[in-house]
Amino acid sequence: MPSSDHKHATHRLEALIQQARRNEAIAAKLFDIELDMLRAAELSQFADGLTEQVRDRFELDEVWFALTDIEDNRRILALLGEQGGLSERLLVSAVDFLRLTENSDTPVLRDNIRPLQTLVPRHLRSRIRSLAILPLQMEGRLIGALILGSGDVTRYQPEMESFFLHQLAIKASAGLTSIWAREQLRLLATRDPLTGLRNRRDMEAVLGQELGRSQRQEQPLALLFLDLDDFKTVNDTWGHEAGDACLVHVARRMQSLMRRDDSLFRFAGDEFIALLPGQTEERTEQIASRMQDDLKSNPVTIRGEAVSVSFSYGIACIRPETNTATEELLRLADQRLYEMKRRAPA
């Protein structure tokens, strides 16, 4: 009969083999996740793919991003929103984040989430009982975390080995850094540098896409062409810096009234275009009126003085059964804008 030492050695060998197989399986999953990140063409595809892959491959209840409230992260979240990203994400105070994670550059595992409520989406707090906080870094700076949540309180405990979680954090950080660098290069070509809005070049591309989608989904599409009134007077009276501040103010106020599927562009100078999928002409008139009221109620402050801003507009709306070209839609909206300007009192 084999000795007890021999049995013990055999069991130990079997355990080592099983552990090696588990590690190999985890490494294979991480490799697949990394490949998926590399294939991402835009930020939302990266974020959605990463959270979905990690959640499904590691059988988690939820995976989300918690990003600190720095300007770069605000831009990241804004772009995710514009691209229709579906991944769960939070913007949290940098001070709170660093305090709760102890400024750690390695994964933080917790089986008591009560002190960490700030880092958990409100609708998940009753379900998540343990979590792993994987630090995300860009250019050597801690910017937030990819957070893995489980309803099993034993899934993540502070004393557990976190080697593979650390590997995932490194891969996620590298992937985010890479896709954000590519997005910034693309933004240089498609964004207005002053207001941050998408520019005319991007508008023409998006308009073509929206026209096609309108026809496929049998939904109307409205184009709202805006031109600020007496903008030259602002520049002449207050200077071009004040004019720039006015344009930024108008862009932000209008953007705040946009729905998730709407798009706002700086067309040229003091002209803006809003694309409103699914909106009728009557509804677009109401939206334009609400924008006018908002600007009237929220004047721009120039050298301590409140300066009221107004605009004229033209609306063009197509029905899905029509084959309207982008040039026709722009020409019609521009014509109606001109008519409103002409009717305005001198």
C-alpha cells in the first residue's frame, strides 16, 4: 500500500495541476479580453466590450467604471454619452476616491461595501456584497477604477490573492490610454476647438448617417439652423475675447437642453446646427422656443455685466418616406433662417 507521505504528495500534485489549469483558464480569458479591447474602434465600443466581457467571462453580477472628477474624465464621460455607450459609469470626487481606495495602485478587495457606497451605482447597492476595485491609470496618474461587483460576499475578500486582477487592471489601463489617445486625434479633426462642439465636417457626415437611419427606422428627422442675433455688436463693443466667451456660453446652454440622441454642431462663426432625430416640425419649434427662453433667462456675463443673447432660426424636417438629400435639408433650413432674419424688426 502507498504510504501516507506518498498519498499526501499525490494529492498535493493533483492540487497543483488543478491550480495550474485554473490559472491557464484565467490567463486565456484575460488574453481574449485584451484582444477584444484592441479591436475597439471607438471609446464606447471599448468600454461596453470591456465591462461585458469581464462580467460574462468571470460570472459577475455587474462591472462598472468609477472615474474621478477631473477634466479629462469629464471629457471621457461626455464622449461615451455622445457615442451611446451603455456601460455603467460614475463620476466621483477625487478626494473621496483616493480616501476610499487608500490611493492604491493595486487592486483593492472588499467584502463589506457599506463604507464604499459612493463607488457603487445607487441601483446596485442592495445587490452587491463584495467587490474588487481595479485601479485605472493614464500617463502615470490614477484616474479611477474598473470595479467588479458580486452578490456573493465571499467572492472578494481582502486577504485573497489578486495577481490576475492586477493583470486585468494593467491591461484595462493600457487599453483605455490607447483608445483615448486615438479619440483625441480624431477629435482634433472633428471638433471645434473653441466650443468643443462637433464641427461642420463632422456634421455633414453625421447628417448623412441620420438621414439613412430616419428612412430605415421610418422616423422623422429635424434640422434646426441657428444664427445669433447682432453677434457683430458683441465683438465690436466688448472685443473678440468676449465674443468667444459668448459662443462658449451659448454652446453650453444649448447642449444642456439636448436629448441623448440629439447632436449639436458649430457650423460656422456664430451659426449652430442641431440635429433632432424623431422630432416633427411642430415639436422642433417648441424646442427652439425653449432654447430662446433659456438664453434669455441665462445671459452671459462679460466684465461683470449681464449680456442677453438671442438667435434666429430655420427648421427643416423630413418624413421617412421622402428621399431628401443632405444639401436639400440644409438649403431649406438656411432659407427659413433667412426669412426669419428678414422679418425681424430693424
